[in-house]
Amino acid sequence: MNADDLITQYQAGNRDFPGIILIEGNLRGADLSDANLQESTFKLVNLNNANLQRANLHRAKLNVTKLGKARLSYCDLSYANLSVTNFVLADLSHANLSHATLIKAELQRANLSHSNLHRANLSTADLQDTKLRQANLTGANLSRSDLRRSVLTAANLEQANLHSSDLTGADLTGANLTRAELRQANLSRATLQGANLQGANLRWADLSGADLRWADLSGAVLSGSNLTGADLAHATLIGTTLVHVDLTSANLSGVDWANADLTGAQINGVKLHGTHRYGAKMDDATCRWLDLSVNGDRSKVYTFQSADAYEFFYRSAPKVQVTLDDCIAIDAYSLLASTYRKLTKVIPIPTPSLTTSRHRTTLSFDLGHDRDLFLIGAAGIFPFEDAGQTQQLLNDMLQSMPQGTRQNQALQKSLAQLQSLMPILHQMRSSLDHAFFQVPTQTQLVNSEGQSLTVYRNPQFGKRSVPLFQERDDLLTNSLLDFAPPSTDQVNAFIEAFRA
């Protein structure tokens, strides 16, 4: 069948042309919409400006065919051979291209929005300025493809292969790149706001100047990648591997980098406002200065005395631990949460993690700075009957600090806050519509060096489960378990370990 026969039969109402073979035909501008052309062969055919909307081209061979500006929306091209095919400015929106072969295909400025490219082979394809909004590219092969300035907003690229692809200036806002292969990819100046990159492989990738705000990179591997000037504000970097990355002048304000590995990283001039100093591994990381200003304008700079960043970052999160000598009942959880919720109106207190065992319940408050330990210690014990004694001991410890030390100056604000907070807490306590928890408690402070300080332990703490058979054993047990407040030297040693 030649091109003229195909057009004549189509115009006569025939839509069924499976398995036809057409070589070097001219179908420019032809209307073949809704035609059944499955398993057909079109080689060196001119289909520029043709209308193939909703056509069935399943397993068709259109390699080295011209489809520039062709209309192929809702077309079935699944398992089709489209290698070296020209789709420049073609409309392939909503088309089914799953398992299609598009090696070296020319797709510049084509519209593939909402198309299905599941496991399609687009290696070395030219996709410059192509629209791929909400396209399904799961498991697709895009290795060494040219995706410069392409639009992939909300596209699904889960487990896609983008090894050595060029995504310079591409828009991947909200895209799903879970476990994608992006090794040695060029993502310079790309937009990845809110993108999901969990478990992605970004080894040796170029992310310089990229916008990764609010992106999820948890578990991703970025060893040796270039992140100079990248914006990672509020990104999730939990368990992310950033070994030997270059983060010079990057914005890491407000990131969560618990268990991230930045061994050997370059972090000179990084913006870190609102980012906890603990949680990340910083062995051999090098830095001369950090920008801690709110707006990243260098109005608040931290300068290192050496190139070793370890002096600034904490080993672990400072925390307040309130341990209850009982496993609290389920109905007490909501009551406890309600009490802390009311407390947040007075003081910003972090949400505690809760662990239980058969005889104990522990509330842990992870903090951003050592200096907050005493203040949050006073707030954390608030719902319990031991609050008054614990808070007074915390106040006494702060007042016992030696004058003129760096730690004393840093904690003076905490002392003033604590002293103004205590009468407010007392007033709140009297106004609550439930009895305070009367279970014996123990309050411990743990600084960023892992040193703990027991602030208070109720005299009955730990005795509930001790069997007492004789009066002599009772006296001995009381003697062993009675609490003695830490000495001034112990308190000072604990505070001396605080980070700046």
C-alpha cells in the first residue's frame, strides 16, 4: 500500500489498516485520527502536521519518520519502535508510549504532558524544552538524554534511569524521583522544589545552583556531588549520604539532617539558620565560616578557629528526659498531650517522644541547643507533682554558675526566663481542671557531649517494685535510693561541656 491508497481508503470510511508497510511516503498534514495502524511499518515517511489523534499504533515501527508538529494526543504507541523519529513540536499529550523505543528520538519542544512512558527507552533522546507535566516515566531509560529546560512538574520518575542525562534548568517541581538513577547527571540550576528523591543515586551529580527547597532526599546518595550555591532550605536529609560533597555557599536553613553523613564535605559559607547542630556526621568536613543570619545576608557569621567543622556541630541532640516510675494508662496520654498543648502557649516546648516498659515511662524532649536544657527541663516536668521541687533545683543550679564564663553568659537568658516562667507555671497548675500526675519522677538533662545530669529523683522513685520483708532491709533500701542533688562542681562540669 502506498500513501495515496491509504488516504483514499481512509476518506472512504475505512479505519482498519493493521500491519501495513509504507516506505518513503508523503502523508504530510494527513488526517488519520482513530485509525488502526497497529504493527504497521512507516519508514522514511513524512507525517509532519498529520492528525493521528487516538490512532492505534501499538507495536508499530516508525523509526526515521518525520512527525514534526503532528497531533498524537491519546494515541497508542505502546511497544512501538520510534528510534531516531522526529517529534519536534508534536502533541503527544495523554499518549500511551509504555515500553516504546525512542532511542535518539528528536522530541524538542514536544508536548508529552500526562503521557505514559512506563519503561520506555529514551536513551540519548533530545528532549530539550519538552513538556512532560505529570507524565508517567516509571522505570524509563533516559540515560544520556538531553532534558535541558524540560518541564517535568509532578512527573513520576520512580526508578527511572537518568545516568549522565542533562537536566540543566529543568523544572522538576513536585516530581517523584524515588530510587531514580541520577549518577553523573547535570542538574545545574534545575528546580526540584518539593521533589521526592528518597533513595535516589546522585553520585557525582552536578546540582550547583539547584532549587531543592522542601525536597525529600532521605536515604539518597550524593557522594562527590556538586551542590555549590544550591538551595536546600527545609529539605529532608535524614540518612542522606553527602560524603565529599561541595556545599559551598549552599542554603541548608531549616533542614532535617538526622544521621546524614557529611564526612569530608566542603561547607564553607553554608546558610544554617534554624538548623540543629546535631544529627549529622561531620568527620573531616572543612569550613572557615557559616552564615547563621535569618535572611542569609551574612549579618550573623560564625568563624572557625580552624578548618575543622567538628568544633561547631554537636555529637548528639541535647535532651531532657522525664522518667515516670510507672507505665501510664492509655487514657492518660490524651490528658498529658492536652497539658503540654496548653503549655506551648506560654513557652515553645518540643513534642516529646514517649517510650514505655512494664514499669517505666520516659518522655524525651530533643533540643536544638544545650542552653535550652534547664528551661525545657522546668517545662517538661510541669504536669507532674514533682514539678515544684525540680524547677527550684534547676533555678538553684543556674544561679550557682561561676561568673564571667562563656557558659554563664549564654545561660543568663535561660535563668531570667526560668525565673519569670515559674510563677506562670504555678498559676497554670492551680487553674487546670484535673489532678496532677502523682507518680514519682526522675528528671535528667543530657548535653550534646552525651553527659547526663540527674536534676531530681523522687525519694519513692524505684521503690515501688522493691520487695521489703524486714524493717532493716527497708532502712537499707531507703538509704541506697535516696537522692542527693548534684554538687556545684558536677553542675559546672556539665555546663562547661556546652557548645557555643
